[in-house]
Amino acid sequence: MQADFILKGHVLSFHSSPFEEDPTAASQTCEAVAIGKGKVVALGSADELQAANPQAQIVDYGDHLICAGFVDAHVHFPQTAMIASWGKRLIDWLNSYTFPEEMRFSDPVYAAEIANRYLDLTTSHGTTSVCSFATIHPESVDALFTAAQARGQRIVTGKTCMDRNAPDGLCDSAHSAYDDSKRLLEKWHGVDRLEYAITPRFSPTSTPEQMEALGALWAEHPEVLMQTHLSEQTDEIEWVLSLYPDARDYLDTYEKFGLLGGRGLYGHAIHLEERERDRLREHGAALVHCPTSNTFIGSGLFDMAGLMAQGQRIGLATDTGGGSSFSMLRTMAAAYEIGQLRGTPLHASQLIWLATQGSATALRMDDRIGNIAPGMEADIVVLDLSSTPAIAQRSQRAADLWEALFPTIMMGDDRAVAEVWIGGKRSV
Ligand code: GUN
Ligand code: ZN
């Protein structure tokens, strides 16, 4: 295939997981990447790629790092406008800030405004794919898919289902949750780059009847993802066990209704029992680490090292707006800090892998996004590793790529994002 563009800089690509071997040996850099028809065509030296693609336009990024666009594996786009709301723990925070804001998404005009604002913000932070909860309103799903489709983005979302323990205006029923989810799934799943996820918010806001209906829908459509929350806070776990007295543990409230599987995504997963860990791993289910949210809402310290060593599938996410940032750089920094508090700091290579291929693997999309390799979709972020004076004075002293990148992970923000390519097109 002929390339349309050749991007020059330091192109980072992974050939294995930095959690399975020496973190510095899992990747390599090269001088340029050729992209065409929305895909990565080839990697190599600029001369080589130019000779093979004489018509391609060259975009020279100098010393910048060119890596796969960030993949945010768990967000709530409807919480964009109430991010950074002060001072509550999970259940109070949901009741005081989240549910009143989510009520507004019955209005398709408001839903479209926030969907576009959210994608503007995340793109400017280098995020090219997200897996988002919507609200209970089908309009909110239509809004995010419509905005993402216009931008050519690979996006996952689904109607959030809740039929108890939420305000009246935010409750559906077992029946309507099944019907609306099925209709939206059939309308959107597989259209362009869009994918549907069956989305029970979490066990406390679904009756057993609703869980059963959504488990049945997943059994009818095993090709789609299923996303929810698991074991975020200890008092939440107690509440879940009181609502489901027969359950062995929190995970069992999903498992017994057919809501545990290899295409399942379980946000937070901090306070897990041994049985839950075993079952999640046996199914190849994905855990999604949301570090800025876990510190912001005071949830606890995710056991990245222990869970990775057990062979769990793990993605990284902002959890906007429980998370306090739209930035996957900030999210990597928080994951590093949580690792430090547990005595198991993550290497820069592991952090950038989690934010790209790790999340893509969690979403079962690592054959399409999350890495720069021939045949992959050309979702790319170009990072300026000297974006502020404070970062520049540190990175200029770096002995290698990882030392040059780490200050941007710890201190960088949207100023570090020099350019974003989505599906082979420069985003504006
Ligand atoms: N648990 C159930 N809903 C939510 C949510 O919106 N945010 C977070 N952080 N946890 C949840
Ligand atoms: Zn969440």
C-alpha cells in the first residue's frame, strides 16, 4: 500500500509487554512511520520510507516522540462538566454531583454539546480512543457515537442501565434497559469504528431482574463488550453484599447473571477477594485501573504489580469525572504514584504501554489500536518532551529515551501534545 504521509521523529513501538520482560527491552524506536488510507504502512528510516513512497508528504517532528494515541479504557463523558467536584466519597458524590448532571442528558442538544466538548478535550490531551459510560438516556449514546463518527474515532459506549437506588428521572426498568440496549447495539455496533458496550452501571443500581436481562442480551451478543464497576470502595462492597445476600462476593453479583466474561471490563477492582481474582483471570476479563479517581474519591490503592504478576488483563483510565483529569499523562503519573505507595513503582515504559496497548488489550482492540506497527490503524500522538521550561531543563539532561519521557509523564499536560492523528488524518 502507498503511504500518504511520512512522519519523522522518534517513533516508539512495542514488540512485547514491558511487564513480561525487562521494561526497556519491550520496545524500539525508529526514525519514521509511513501512513496511508488510515493505517500504518511501514516503519523505518526516513530515506527508506521516502524511496518506497516518493509521493508521500513528509511531516518532520524533529526530536518529538511519536507514539500510539492514548486509549482511555473507562470514562463517563456525561461527567465532563462536573469534573473536580469537591469533597465526597463514592455514594455521596454520585448523589450530590453525578446524578443531577446525568439527568440533563435527556436533552439531545445538551448531550451533543457535551459529547463534542468531551472529544475536543480528550483529543487535545492526546487521547484517540475511549470506552465511555453514557447515561440512561439513549440520546446520550447517539450523541457520543454521532460526534465520534464525524471525527473518525474508534469509540466504545453504551447506555448506562439503572433501575434502583437512583433518582426517578434516572431509572429505567429491566425491560426497557434490555430493549433500549439491544436497539442501540443493533444501530451502532460495528458502524465505521464504533463499538457498543452493554453497560450496567454497578450492582447497587440494578435489580437482579435487570442484571438477568442484561446477561441474556450479552449471551445473544457475545461479540460486544460489557462494562461496569467492581469493588471501588469498602462501604460500597458492604452495600452490594446487603443487596445481594446470596452472593459469595461482589463479582458474584455479575457472575451469577452471566455478566462475567472475556469481553468484560471491570472498573477500579481495588478491594478484590482471592476468589474474585481467580475468576477474573480464568475468564480473561479486564480490570481497569483509574488512579486519579481512586485518590480523588479516596477509594484505595490498586494492586498493579500483584495483579499483573498473576497474568490479569489490565487497562488504564481517567474515569472522568470521578477522575480529576482528562489527561492520560496525568493518569500515568498517578499510576506511578500509587505504585510508589505500594512499594512497586512502574517504569516509564510500563506506563506508556498501559496507556496505549494495555488499554487496547483490555478493550480487545490490540489488533487495531494501541501500537504503531504495519496494519494498525493510524491513531498517533506526537509528544513534545520539552513542552515547558520545567520539563525541558530536566529532559535535556536525560541519558536515554525513558529518562527523556518520564518528566513529561510526571509534569506534562496538553501543552506536551504537539499533534494528534486520528485514522490517518491530522486532527484539527
Ligand atoms: N460507581 C458507580 N458509578 C460510578 C461513577 O460514575 N463513577 C465512579 N467513580 N464510580 C462509580
Ligand atoms: Zn466509572
